[in-house]
Amino acid sequence: MREKDRMAIHITTLEQLQAMKDDLTADYILDNDIDASATSGWNDGKGFEPVGRWIETEDDIILYCPDHTYWTYQPFTGSFDGQGYTISNLFMDWSAVGCPNEHSVGLFGNTDGATIKNVK
């Protein structure tokens, strides 16, 4: 089911933007510009948690890290329409976390078949 077949979730706040990480299959529409400056103080200084992430596993292994851990990913598979609006000052510093999260830093950390359009 894609965006034309179901109701999209409308995003108007920074907190709603971050909550997208909890439903990776939904369709989202950004309804206004968002200043994400507050993210610099989130998650013990790591900032915004990317939508779509790596999870530690012993099954379905995709990545093996130097610390002898095994990982698979939970990608964002929904849709996001920014409608031309801007998300500014989004802060992320997941490099200290190490493998694999240092490789998946961005508004969307992992995607698979997702539609992302019209966002600045």
C-alpha cells in the first residue's frame, strides 16, 4: 500500500519528525518548515536519531563489525513528501557510537523502496 491508498501522517513539529523512527512503513507529509536546532541537545549529545536504523542481531546478518557484533537493518520503507518545505539545523553526531551507526547518519539512516521527495 502506498501513499495514495492510505492516510498520510502530517508532520508539523520537530518531535513528530523524530517520531517517524517508530513507524518505518508509514506515509508522511511535511506541512511547514522545521527548525531542528533543539536536536543538538538530544540523545546525550548524539542528536537526532535517523529514521531507519541498524539493530544488533544473531539472525539475518547483513553487517559484521570489528567489535564482533552482528547487525541487520530496519529500513524506512514508507514515503515522505516535504512539499518544498525546509528542515534546518538538524544535528547528528553518531560517530562516537561506532559501527554500524556511524554509517547511517542523516534524516533517513536506511531506506528500502521508500519514496522521499520535495524536501530541502
